[in-house]
Amino acid sequence: MNRKALIIGCRDLRLITTHMTLKSLNVSSTIACLTYMPHEDPHSEVILEKVDQCQKVFSPEKIIVENHVALRSKQISPELANLEEISYILVNDSSIAQKFKSLYPEAETHIIFEGILNLNNQTHASQQLEQATYHYLQLHPPLVHYLHAENIKWIDDTTVIESISEVKEILSCENNQSKPDRSILFIHSSINFLNKQKFLIQQVAVIESLLKSDFKVYYKGRDACDFSDIQNRVQHSLRDNLVDMGDASVPLELLIRSGEFKAAVGLTSTSLYTLEKYLNIPTFTFPLTLKGTYTKRTPWRDFIVRTFCFTYKFTPDYRELTNEAYDKFEQLKNYNDFFYHKNPAKKPPSKKQKKIISGLRKITAHTKKAYRSKEHRKNLIIAITNKISKRLQKNNDVLFVDSINMKDIKNHYLDYFEKASKLTHKHTIISNDIIDKVKYLYMANRSKLIVTSINNKTLIDENPAIQHLQIWHAPGAFKKILVSRTGSFVASSSAITPTVYKNFNVQGKVYPIGTYSTDIYFNQDKINERRQSIYQDNPGLKGKKIYLFAPSYTKDKSDKNKPIVYTDLNYEQISQQLHNDEVLIVKHHPSIINRKIRGEECTDLSYFNNIIDLSHYELFDLLTITNSLTTDYSSVIYYAMLLEIPVAAQIYNVAINPNDLCFDFFSDFPGPINQTNTTADFIALLRNNLKHDKYDHFKEQHLGSCDGNSRERLTQVIEELVATQ
């Protein structure tokens, strides 16, 4: 059978990523569509060279050259629209992919992303589960929450390096082994929301500094006009040593000429990470003066600019090349002051906003001070929504509720419930967004039973208008989470029933039937499947002794508004002291991962071969390969104990009161405890983590009802509660 692939946009770095993707598919022939930008001449030597490279790497039946912007506008030529027997579509743009999917509905769609596009398109990928497989390069390890879904494939470093080597061999590229002397690659960053003139001036200052230090600077821009903008601002006497390398972010030329550069200087983490990780070019960065350069702020733009701060924190300053004096601490302080200590004044309300505020004040008949209070707004939303909803019939049996950060019911139970029960049901998310809150209250008042696994005092626990079943997202009884009231509760063991009654102020009944999320831990086929999958994605972990470090969401003792992300540990020393057969895997709490996405300060582990951040994997997947688990005050220990994995606690600088726990931590914890941050003690904790003599008793007390059938019993409880309404 002829399994033909249509490749779209296969040039520059995407030629490499497409080559990687094709290796994993059973493809017998290809048709290539090479794209060019509007400022490029499709008949130029540059494009003809790209066509030649494409011909050599893919040996396609046909190469079609198309305008990239036209494709994004869905202006597809008849030649592309009437191809026959297309089995696969490989493309790097999701909007283009949708159009070709409509033209070739039977073809498998594979979308390949690299760089900052990871952040924009993961959400899209998670919402389009049946339509495509998404392939990502891991180019933002300290910043990105790597999702782990059935249709998302992460390309590991080994595969990237192998493909680069194979493409070089295909193109007959000989590595230039001459020792780099005075050649510097400067990667231009085109950030369209920064003040262009001021941003150019800052980049020119860096380039001139390198040129004055007798370096030859090879300038790599993004647009045809970038080089002229820079060159016109550089001193005339220095321009002879400034060379234009053309546009595009990471051209194939860099893969061929990588050995010619002493170093690369840039601003963005994507380019620098690519050059250092895959091309072995030492990278340096420079600080960006934000005041006056970055003005019109938005949350997404804030994240982009915070990545520059991350890059500067973990990458050497370019002045180490020029031997100029600088104060890195002062530069980091400038970044922090801009984002965390100077709150811009709020804009005064518009006439329309004033009119709305005035109308709401009249409706509520309260003073200005009362209206602006959080408590008043909460009660107003609940009262209005409840009043409207009470007039409507309860036409839904069960409403499942997750939080924006933790979708446990959706991930671990909803599919099972849909197959096992005939009850009508809906699922919703609660967040800080006012629309989400109103939507939830409306749906809650039209449902007979609310089932949730999160703690939300405002809209769930303290709202007497709803019938509530709390199934909690974690087994056991670890932390005290006091609430005003809870309807009924599902516990993981009968032994912890008294604790649950007191902790959650249960008004109804406690059902000790086990926790729904633990069933998969009793499915040996799933355990073997996930273990094989994670080894396939990370072949370097095979045969290693693996220590899993999974800290919870805890607050710093010195600043309780700041979560700990374990910057207190010296990961460089830990990496040096781990043996060749040892690997430390780090999995962050979901709330920490979300902070990383927003660009807040977190630990960068991308520079270590034996310390790996695999936060994008499910906990279950990681536990199938781990030898021991280390955490702090976290209920993840219960999941590890289901697989008989030893557990330990690293609790240095964690701001939690022992009285806030449901048991005596230092007497009852079923494993060793370390209260220091020294590397020697942490390494010893990892290596000496064996099953404690209190292990079995603790497990039976907290997990006695978990046997692999908890979801079945939970479904029966839900059906019984709905029947009583």
C-alpha cells in the first residue's frame, strides 16, 4: 500500500523536525510543499537552494513552492488541493493544518512545533484530541508546562541530535573542526511590542562592544531589513567586521557552520537553547532595559519579557567575552523591580464603566465601601444566580466540578462514569473569572447533585443551596483543610473517617469506599504500558536507579506569598555527586508549573543530564519507573505506597505548622525525614530511602479501602444520592 505524506513548510530547522517525524511514520513516498515569505523571490538562489536541500533529504515525488501567507489565508493552489492518495499531512502551522484536513479528511495530521509556539498551541492541541498528533521540541524546559496527552508527542534530545547528524550526512556537510577564534554569532530578537528604536539601540550597543573587542560578528536577523537597521547605527569604523547571515530563526546553514563560531549572543531562550543543546555553540546573553522600552503591558507579553530575565539569570553575560566589568545582581534586581515592586497606576474608569458601577450601586442599595468589598460581591453573585435558577427545573442529575489548575475528575473518573452510569451529567471548571463563577452557579442550581474534588469555600462548601458530594483529589488524610460545611464525603479508608468528619465538617455521610484516582495503580497492564511508554520517550532512563522528587505547593517561611520551587537545593552539586547509574527526576506541583508558564522564578534544570524535569508526565507514569519518592508535606506519598515504593521527606524551609496536619508527622511519617538543605544530606536521603518499619501500618490506615474498584463503588454512591433527590 502506498502511504504518501504531504510535507508543508519543510525548510530551515523545520527540515530537521520534519525529518524526525517522518522517521516515526510508515511512509513510502512524499510530496513536499516548500513555503516562502512575501519579501522573498520564489525563483531566487536562496529558495532554489532550499528546494535542493528538500530534494536530497526527502526525495519527494514532487516539490511545490507556495507563498506562506497565502496558505495561512487558506488560498491553496489547485495543484496542492487535488493530490491523490495522501495518507499523512505534516505541517508546522495549525491554521494551515485545518484547511488541509478538510481537503484530505482521511489523512493523519501531524503538526510540528518548536520554540515559543509551544506555549500558544498546547492548549489548542488539548482541545482537538481526535484531529491531529502534535509534535514538540522541548525548547523551554525551565518555563513550559509540558502537557502529556495521547495526541502530544515530545521529541527527545537524542532524536534531535540523531536527525541533525543524518541530515548533515545526506547533504554531505562536513563539520568544520577548525578552532573558533574571533567569530561571534549574534541572534537578533524581533519583539514587535517593544519600542523598536530603543530596542535597536540596546542591541547595537552590544554589537559595538563585541566589535571593539576585535570580534567578527555574524548577524542573524528575522527580516530582510533587520541588518540594514543595525548596520546604519553601528560606527563606520566597525562595520567591516559586521557580516549579514540573512534571515530565518535557525537556518540549516547554522547546522553546517556551527563549528566556526566561538560563541553566540542573543536574548531569547529558544535560540540560545537550540544553539547550545543541539549545535554545541557556547551561548551568552545581555540584559534588556525595560523602562521606556516595554510599555503597553499584557499578561502574555509579561511572560515573554520574563523569559528574558530567566535567560539572563542562567546564561553568562556577553561581557565575559569582552572582559568588561558588570554587576549581574544589579541587572537581575532591575528585572525584579520592574515586575514585582512597581505597580502601575490603574486607569480611571471610562464613562460607560462609571454608568455600570452607578447602576449596580443603586441595585444593591449599599454604600460605595460595601459594594467594593469582596464579601459583598460574592454574596451578590450567589443571591442573584440562585434567585434566577430556582425558577428553573433541575434538568441535570450530576454536575462534576474541577478547578482551573486541577482537573482530576475529568482526567481520572469522567470517562468511566459516562460508560458505567445512565445518569445525565455535566462538567464545568471553577476559576477566578466572573463568567466561570456565574456559569457554575447556574448549572449547580439546575443539578440534583454537585460532585467535586477541590476545596472552594465561596461557591461550593459554604453555599447551602446545593447538594454536595466531596470526593477529594487525593487519598489518605494528610493536611487539615477546614471548611464551614461539606455535604457528604468519600474517604480512602474507614480508619480515617473520624478525621474526615472533623476536618471537612461533614454534614452528611462519609463513604469509606476508596479514592477514584487510585484504581489505575491496581491495573498491571496499565503499569506495564506506561512504563514501556516512558522508557520509549526517554531511553536514557533504562537501567538507571531513579529517584523521584515531587515537592508540594508550599510557602517560603520568610515570604508566605512566595511558593517554594526548591531553588534552595544546590542542583549543580547534586548533579556532580550522583553516580553514573543514578538519575533524579523532578515533578513540580501543578500550581508551580502554572507559575513557571507565567515566567515567575523557578529552578532551571535544563543544563543537567542526570537531573530531569518531567513535570509534563502524570505522577502515575513516573512512579512506574521510580525506585523511591522524596517529597515534603504531600499526599503523593499515598500513590507511591500503592506501588510499594519507599517514601522520604525533604522539609527544609517549608512553612507549615505540624498542627495543620492530620497526624503526628515526625512520629508517624513512614520514611526518613531531612530538615537541612545540604547536598550531602539530600543525596543520603535519596540513597538510604528504604521501606520504614511503620510503612505497612500507615498504608493500611490511610489506604485500606483502595483495591482497584473505587470508581465502581463511587458510581453506586452517586446514583443513590441522586435517587434521593
